[in-house]
Amino acid sequence: MGKFDDWRARMAVRGGPVSHALARGGWLVVGMLGGIAMVAVALLYAANPGAAGANNAFAANFVGGLIVMLPIGALLGGLLGLPIQFATRAWLCTPTRAERRAARAALEPAVPEHGLRASGRWARAYENCARSVTAFHAVVATLPKGAAREWFDEIGATLDDELAEALRLARLGEGLAPDGAPSGTALTVVDMLGAAAKAFAETTERAATIALDLRDESDFERVRAQLDMLAEQAPQLRGTDVG
């Protein structure tokens, strides 16, 4: 979508009638205003023509003034209206701060509800893991149906189970050390979640690389070997003793 189509698409949500009119044809709007202004100037001239038009009728002076001044006013107004038109279009196309925040939020993978204290140490640790898992599923969603997609789905199910364990550990850590620096078992949980977040991110990155190479699935053995290595790279939180 070009710049012109972009401002037209946003007309319904930004600006008002004046800004919309200027964006559509600012040169014409300001040109007309310039012409109207010159009509007033022509009236003033006809009322006070000076020595040059003193012997002429009011109507003759008015028409003469229009002939000279109207084109000048319209031309100058049109030239002034062009930058106003482009500036108004640029303003209509510029997203607001709220729109930029919404766009950034839409690009970030959604984090499942976790019930942890918002913006706390344990929520951040879990969210780091969850974003990678969400991104992994987004990668899988781009694959066509087939054996490779099914293999990826199996790994995704494993990641979901590991993410559930990461949430359990995060809740455990929050119960042990809700505030302040963790120690003892809570510190062990911090280390486990940090290692898990790194493994989740590496698994997702590797999955994206493999998915990019799946344009030719003729070598199924090679693909399967890569996916087996990917499964081994995934976090291994379940069955790990804490403390």
C-alpha cells in the first residue's frame, strides 16, 4: 500500500473534515480561499479606485480588479496549498504513540496467562520461556502438512510440557522468594529457569533454520536427523530435582 492509499485508509479514524479536505486537495482548497480573498480585495479597490479608476463606474473597477487579482490569488493559494496538502497527508499517515505501542505489542509473541506477579522476577523468567515456545508454534504454522510438520508438532508438544514445568518452577520460586534476592532452593530455580529460557530460544532459532531448509523434503532421513537433534536441544526440566 502506497503513501496515498495509506492516508486514505486512515481517514475514518484520524483528523476532521478540514484536514481531510486539505489532504484530498489542499492546493484546490487554498487556491479557492486565495481567490475569495482577492474578491474582497477587488471590492475594496472598486470602492477606492484612486486616480487611475476615478472616472470608471464601480462595476467596471470591480470587474477589472477581478480580472487582474483573481488569477493571482488562485495561483498563489494553489502554490501555498501544495505543501499544506502533503504535510496534512503525512500527518494522517503518522501513527500516534498509542498506535505504535499497539503495533509493537502485535509483533511480540503472546504470553499465556501465568498468574504470577506482573513484572516480577518470576513472571519475567517464565515469559522469556513462553515467548520462545509461542514463536516455535508460529514457525510450525508456516509449514505445509506432511511428515515434517508432524515431527515438528511432536517437538512442539514436548516444549509445551516443558513450558508447563517452567511455570510450576516459577510459581515455586515466587512462593520461596517473592521479594528480594533469592537464595538456597530459590536460587537453584533461578538458574534452572535461566538455562531453560536459553534452551527454548536456541530450539526455536534452530527450528526456524530447519523450516527454512524444508523447501525440498526429498531427503527425509536428513530432515529427521535434524529434528532428532532439535528434540535433544529442547529444555529438560521435567524429572529434574530441585534443591
